[in-house]
Amino acid sequence: MPKTPKATPPKKTAAKSAARNTDSGPARVAPVAADDHAARKMAETQAMVASMPYNENKAEEHGFDNGVDPPAGQAVEAPSRLVGASTLSEENSSDKVGTAALDGLNATTDSLDRVRVDASGRALTTNQGVAIADNQNSLKYGVRGPVLLEDFILREKITHFDHERIPERIVHARGSGAHGFFECYEPLTRYTRAAPFQAAGKRTPVFVRFSTVQGERGSKDTARDVRGFAVKFYTDEGNWDLVGNNIPVFFIQDAMKFPDLVHAVKPEPHHQMPQAASAHDTFWDFVSLMPESTHMLMWVMSDRAIPRSFATMQGFGVHSFRLVNEQGESVFCKFHWTPVAGTHSLVWDEAVKISGADPDFHRRDLWERIEAGNHPEYELGLQIFTEEQAEQFSFDILDATKIIPEELVPLTPVGRMVLNRNPDNFFAETEQVAFCTAQVIPGIDFSNDPLLAGRIHSYADTQISRLGGPNFHELPINAPLVQVHNNQRDGMHRQAIHRGRVSYEPNSLAGGCPFQAGAAQGFVTVPARIRAEEEQGKVRAKPEKFADHYTQARLFYESQTPVEQGHIANAFRFELSKVTVPAIRERMVASLRNASEELAKKVADGLGMDPMPQPLPRALADPAPPEVAKSPALSLLSRPGDGSIKGRKVALLVAPGVEAEAIERLQAALAQRGAVGRLVGPRIGPVRTAAGDTLDADASLENEPGFLFDGLVLPDGDEAVAALSQDGHTAEFIRDQFRHCKTILAMGASRLLLAHAGVPVAMDKSLAQGGTGLIVVEPGAEESGAAAFLEALARHRHFGREMDPPLA
Ligand code: HDE
């Protein structure tokens, strides 16, 4: 047998040479001179790898205990930064590459400051940073000659332009966003370990996107539709997306039906009409065959579906979620956002008109409120309940077509959200933001709601085609504020530049990093047990209680005020009147009979349907009796808000000869209260007042019609009144304000304008006090009139004077 040669220490020169190879390594690593970086890197790498002789966690990966309490991964500290570096030259800094990366720091996930671009004082450049001398002319051979292919500046500009558009969202394409923060009231540690709820006063940055569902990206804001209410929390344990709507239930119970629902409500495929509207055959055909949608239809036909503003609508997480505390104990929970400004809506005639005059009505309102410092604010309330409670309910908490009445589980207020900054750039932020229901953090978990399950898949999936690949999480608006470390690599548009050669786990070449976080830090799924279902096996089926399609539809309708019930009936009448196939209408009315005979009768009358069709057969003949027959919290009018008029818009009409003093005083009073008072004249520009001064009208009867305002002030002054009555827009302006039940103040001579518009003018005490929101005052009483006006404006609408059909 040959003798093993006696080991002698390897030569330093050999070590130096081996350290520079990339395709093989020495049998042993030599000690190195401190000045030889390559050899030192090799030696330190060897030492680190050797300190992890085997995978210590392997044995623990098996069994139930690992499911609830996985261990932290094995990790050792690298001897120096050199070990993790890709290159030895990374210490060479330049303006382009910057300095060497800091240990464990990933600057790509820092705040948006990193990518905010400010061109002030700067010259135009190409995308390569070459200054552009002439941005007006393409490069030609002679001034009248052909354009040359060589013109790289023209070609770069046009090419980029050609690719500016990305696919719009398949649903919720039309949206508006804002930045803000969530602030926790009290620690909620008893229920959850979720980062935003750990300390009183703790603030977590958020980005919110509000949207309509059915219309295209450029469609009108005021369509009758559900509104999306999606909140991204940039927590210090990663991003949490609460992707909700302004209605707490949904049309369907199982994700399997979502593509069918969306195909039915979108413009019909043959002629692509109507845009952003559910009032057409395919929608009503589908929902009348899907009676589980009846509860949602009640909400969508109510004024909830035509909000006055994003700042005046509620938001809901819809599904049941779980909260999980430090001990791994969980409870169920539903999320509710309640606007501090109260819940206020448009009326249908107004919504239709606004969609023509200002399709950006809600976007503008949100933008202007924030710019004016009237920051939209919402309180987050939770309905927290246990599995045992859920078992007792007459409905299934996994059914997204059901609410939990607040009488059963009251709201626990846990914090507030304030939206206080508009985005810098619509595309970079509002368009590229990617919400995903799968994005939860430790402390939040899912229920078994089958609709939610489909969503957990869908959102990440859809971004891959919408945002062009799997790296959309790196877009600055989507990147979490915490660091991101994993072994996912490459793909289109990758931005992170990962150091080192390791992209797998377990490893020893990177000292085991990034290592698995373990239960103390990481997300651990609640080991929720499914009771008594073991023998059933795999099935495509629904729980029995899902078959109760009408109890909560009735509860919603019965909980509305008579005014709201009237609006629901009118909305069904309008939508179904747009259906061209009578049998679809009849089927829908037949279904409504199961929810409310009264409602069905009103709708049938409105559609000239006599006799009414027989009620639809029910899926569940004998549903469990409901816990409550009425829930006042379901009425929009039950949440008038804080009584302020912040963000309201008032038109103060002016014309030559106007008595300006009262107008100016009122304008100042509105501004003081955070409302906007705009001077609207027959045309924009200077207006001579009765006293010979000048007012400046910044809006005209033509460019800002009456239905865009929450209130109207008509001025005194014979000459001004005469001028206004000469303009046909004035009568329309007043009539719309009156018809939409808004607050009107008419001073002195302007009473004639009311008569001119066909508005009934009865002067009595209750009117002067603003009882019906129509305040008519004689000269000299302007001050008390103004006070009554401001008070009535805070009540938003005066439905006491609503008529169907409208008289004026
Ligand atoms: Fe969505 N939904 N959805 N949805 N949804 C999307 O994701 C989906 C549902 C909601 O401002 C899409 O990024 C399925 C309920 C909002 O960017 C898509 C199902 C609720 C937004 C998608 C539902 C919502 C979306 C399209 C049934 C209220 C806009 C673009 C299983 C709780 C987010 C995108 C934003 C957007 C799928 C049902 C709310 C296709 C499959 C219920 C607020 O992934």
C-alpha cells in the first residue's frame, strides 16, 4: 500500500493562485497574507462553510410540531463582508455603482425618495443621459429632406411612447389613489401579533386605491357600481393588503363563478356596450339565475353604489379573516372602515349628469380634499368573534353574501386612517400599485371562504401579465419598507442586484443566509381544524347554509329608511327597464318577491308588469330564523358623520350689479370651515358689484353646472338677478339643485330666480330656518340666512322635498 505523504502546509503562492480560479479548487486552503483579498476571501469562505458541517434542522422538518413552531434556520456570521461579495472590485465606488452595499441592507426597498425625479434646473436628456440639444426637430438631410434613420433621439422618444400603455386591470380598472397612515388606538396584542396593532399611537404608512369595478380605465367615476377600497399597509413585518369594497357582501359565493359574473356585467361582447353600467341584459340574465346575488343586488341598487365622495363611503374586508396572537391563538374577524365625514351619496339623476360634465368627479374630489388639507379619515372597526360563536349563527361566516349584523357582533374601534398625500405620479403609483389578498403578515390569516381562496391566487397572477413579469413587487410603490431577502432570482425587469453566488437554501457558502425565520419572527399558518368533515373527502359542493339566498336581502331592505327604500325600488326599475328581454325582467321580479313583496310590487309597477310573476322557487324552503329583523346600521343615513362641511362645494352665483357683501362674507365663512365657495357667473372673469367694486368669477354657469355643487347661494341685486335670468343655464342650475335636494339660499331679489326655474317658493318660518334646505331671506336678514344655510349644508340633503317623478 502506498504511504500517505506527510502533510506539509500548502504554499502561500499556491494558495494565491488557487484563489483566482473559477473552475476548480485546492484540496486544502492555505493561510493567507492579509493583503491578498482573493486568497483571504477563499480562506474565510472555507472556514465559514466548515463551521456548518451538516444541516442541523433537517430532522425537525418532519411532523406536526414543525407546522406550528418551525425552528429558526441555521446561520453563522460571516468572518467579513468579503465572503458575501460577488466581486473583489466592489469596493471601487463610482457615481454609477455607488459605494459597496452595507451589511444586510437592501436599499432597493427604501422609501420612494430613491426614485423620485426632479427636473428643475436640469436639461433634457435621452434615457442614456445624453443632453438633447434640440427637442423640436428630427434629423433631416436638408431642411426639406428625408428624416434619417440615424436619429437615435427621435427613435428613442417615439419607441418609448409607443410602449407607454400597459394592460388595464381586468376589473377595477378605473381608480384613484392616495398615501397616508394608519394609527393604532390601543395595543390589540390580546388578539393579534400583527405589526400595525402592537402599540397605541403607532403609525404605519399606507397607500389606498379606490376604484369602480365594471368600467374601463377612462370611464366615468359616478357609474352605479361597487367601489373598490384597497389598502396597502407598509408594516414593519412586511406588506399587508386589505383589498376590500365599499359594500360588505359580494354577488357570488365561490371563485369558480367570478369570470362568469365579470363577463356578464362588462359591456356585451358583440357591440361592447354599455360602458361602466350594469343596466343591460347579460348582467340581469346572470344574476336572476344566481339568487345568491340578491343580497348584494340590494346594496348595489341602493345609494351606496353612487357615493358622493371616496371620503364619504365605508370600506369592508368582506370575508371573514383570522387574527392570530403571539401564542398562536386565533379568532375570526371582519374589517370595517367608517368615514369620519359620514356616509353620503349622490342621487341617480345627479350621478348621470355628473358623468357627462365631470367624469373625474371622485378623483378630483379626492385630490382637491387632500391638497386643501381636508384629509379623508376613516376609523377601522373590527367585528371579532370566535369559532364557537360562528357555529351558532343562522348563516355561514364563510359565505361572502352574508354580513354579521352589528347587533350580533358589535364593532370594536381599533385605529384610524388618514389620507394626507397625493401621489407624485399617477402611473408610477396608482396604476402600478399591485394589491393582493395573499399579502398578509404574521398575526393575520385567512378563513376557509371559498371566494377568498380564489382571490388569494388571482391577484398575484393577474399582475404578471398586467405589470409584465414576476418582479412587480420591486416597483417602488409595491416594495415593502422592510428588507426583502430570498433566493428568487432573475425574470423580466429584475432590479435587485444580489451579491454573492448563493441562491438556494440550505447553504453554507453564504453562512446559511438568508435563513428561515422560524416561528418567532416568521409567518405561521393557523392549524385550523375542519370539524366533522373527515369522511367527506374531496368534493365540489357548498355548505347547506349557503342556500339561504333571501333572508339577509330582506334584512337589508327592511333596515332602510323609506327614502332609501324608494331609491332602491327606483334603481331596480331603471336598470330593469334597460333590459331588452322581458323574460329576464320577469325572472328578476320573481326573485325579488322572495326578498320583499313590497319591493317587488313597486318594481313591477314601475315596469308596467301586471300581474306579477310567481315567486322563484327557493333553494332552501325553510331557512333558519334570522337573529335580527332590522339592523339600523345598514342605513346610509344612520352615519351622518361629524357634522362638519369640510370638502363640500358651494356655488355662489354672481353677475353684474350683484350685492357682494353677503356673498363675500359667506365665501369666507365656507373657507373657514374647510368648504369651497366658488363664484359662478354667466362667464368667468371680473364682475362689477352693486357698490362699484369687482368680484372675480372663477367658474361659469356653462363650465360648472349646478349638479357639481353641494349647495347654492343666489345673490341679491336687481340688475344681477335680471342678468342671471337672461341665461337659460341659471334655471337649469337651480332646478338641479332643487331636484337633488341640496341646500339653497336665495337672498332678496333672487327669489324671482326660484320662480323662474319653477321651484315652489313658499316663505314661511320653517323655510327661513332651513327645515327643507330651501332658505329664502329678505334683504337685511342675510346673516341669519347664512347661518341657516351653513347648518342645513351640514345635513347634506333634504329628502323631504324629493318627488318621483320630479315636478321641477
Ligand atoms: Fe377582486 N380582483 N376579485 N374582489 N378586487 C381584482 O386584481 C378577483 C373580489 C377588489 O385597486 C384584480 O389587481 C376574484 C371581492 C379590489 O388595484 C383580480 C374574485 C372583493 C380590486 C381580481 C374577486 C374584491 C380588485 C384585477 C372572486 C371585495 C382593485 C386587477 C374570487 C372584497 C385593487 C387586480 C386595486 C381587483 C380578482 C372578488 C375587491 C383579477 C377572482 C369579493 C378593491 O385579480
